[in-house]
Amino acid sequence: MSDEPVILGPPAKLNLTLEVLGRRPDGYHDLASVFQAIDLRDVLRLWPAASLSLECSTPDLVGEGNLVLRAARLLQAEAGVATGARLHLAKRIPVAAGLGGGSSDAAAVLVGLNRLWGLEWPAESLVELAARLGSDVPFFLGPPTALAAGRGEQLSPLPALAPHIALVVRPALRQPPPRDKTRRLYAALRPEDYRDGAASRQLAEAIGAGRPLDPALLVNSFERVARGLCPEVAEAAAAMLVAGAWWIRLAGSGPCLYTLFRQDGAGAQQAAAEAEGLRASGVEIHVAATLAGDAALNAHIGPDSI
Ligand code: C5P
């Protein structure tokens, strides 16, 4: 066995729309959402080893419930693999922030171990395991722009979005988010937060036709509860407005916020100026391009590109 690790760069995602349609009898909620992956990545390294182990740049994340280890154990059990792997995760995507980082890491573990263990499982089989790990996990095994239905796991690929730059701001929380943040936010939704999915369908159509993004379509059912439960979200939004943002949206169920710029001349300059202003005011900001192309999500990245 070689000591060369498999190295993957699991990316974050933005929900350009996130429409909760209603609560289902199984306790989940039906969604309509346009998912877009962005080039803000964790780095996952996988080495052959006799047993499974995980080290993480954020030690708090390593525990029995960790989705990365759960993904590894699930594939190991389902594929009847007798060997293990040493996993190292360098976190760059803000944790529990609405950017899907944990789900993306789990998807990358499935891809990486499939390769490391020489399983040659087809994508559909990995997707089936991914859906068992979490509603957002299957997206990270497919193309970087997709319309999601069901609890988020039913995906229709969309044509590539025109290149945009995302400014993602993480509000400075006075308390760490609870472990079951997503469940709590869903539970706090009221019927007036539910939507009919029309904005997601219209956005999917606009992307398909190559029309510019209309911010009026970028709706999120969690805006009211996230701002209500977390005053720091409103503070971060105010800082973004001061820096010149025209519009601001919640990332997933929050608490991160984002705005987008077309990646042409004027847009790129505006993004750089706004990012500079926000950095100067002490806000945590990540600047990332939207991803396009089939191989973008879990492309093998070599040590040189890290
Ligand atoms: O699927 P995942 O484990 O990521 O979901 C975490 C929690 O978020 C679920 O237990 C459920 O309470 C809530 N959820 C939901 N509807 C969805 C996705 C998640 O109610 N579509």
C-alpha cells in the first residue's frame, strides 16, 4: 500500500432559494431549493490504515456523532470492508453556519473511501448511502447547480450558473450554535414561513435560460426565525449594508449571510471593494466563486493546489 493520501476539497453550498413547503408526517419538511456549490473548501486527506480514525483541525468536531466518521462506518459496513483509513479534515468552511460543510465532508468521505478501498461503487450507490446520512449530503455527489425537492435529497441538475462571486459573512455569535441547530430552526417555523415553491421553479427556469439572477426570487423560509433567534444576524446584515451590499440573504438556515456579484469587470471590482470594507470593520468574511462543471465538487486535488 502506498502512503500517498487521497486528497479531496469538499466545497460549501449556498441555497439560492430555500422554500419550506410544509411539515410531513415523518417529521421532516418538504422543500423546494436551488443549491449552488461555491469554491470555499475544506481539505480532506485519506490514508490507508488498519482501522478507522479521524483527526480534525477543529478538535471539538471529532466525536462519535461526527458525520464524517458515520459516513466512513456506513460505507465500511455496507461494502463489507475489513480494512480502515486514517482521515484528516482541515476545516475552512464555517461550522453549523448554513453552508452545508458537514454534509459536504460526509459526501467527500464516501467518494474518497470508494477510491482508497478500490470499491468502484457507482455514483447511484453512493447517493443512496448519502441520503441516509443527511438530507443535504446527496447534492455534494452531483453537479454544482441543482433544484432540490423532497427533504432536499431529490435533485434535478441545472445548467451551470453564470460565474458569480459570493461574499459570505459569518456573524460573530455570542454563544456557539447548539448541535441540533437545523432541527430547532425547522421546529421554529410557522405556517406563514411556508412557501409554494414557485420562486425556486422560476429561478431554475431563469438559470436554464441564462437570464441574470433576480434577487426578488432568492427567497428563504428561515429569514424570520434566524433573525428572531439570533440578533447577531441582523447586526451582520447591517454591516453588509454599510459596506454597500444591495441585497443580503441568509445562507441555508443561517447564521451566515451572503450576497452575490456577477464575475465580470464591474461585479468583481464591487465585490473586492465590499469585501475590503467588511474586513476593515472586523467582520469574518469569505470570498468564493460559484462552481460549474461536472468534476467540480469532489475533484481530486493534489498537494500543490492546497
Ligand atoms: O437530514 P438532516 O439530518 O440533515 O436533518 C436534520 C434535522 O433537520 C432533521 O432531523 C429535521 O428535524 C430537520 N429537517 C427537516 N426537513 C428537511 C431537512 C431537515 O425537518 N427537509
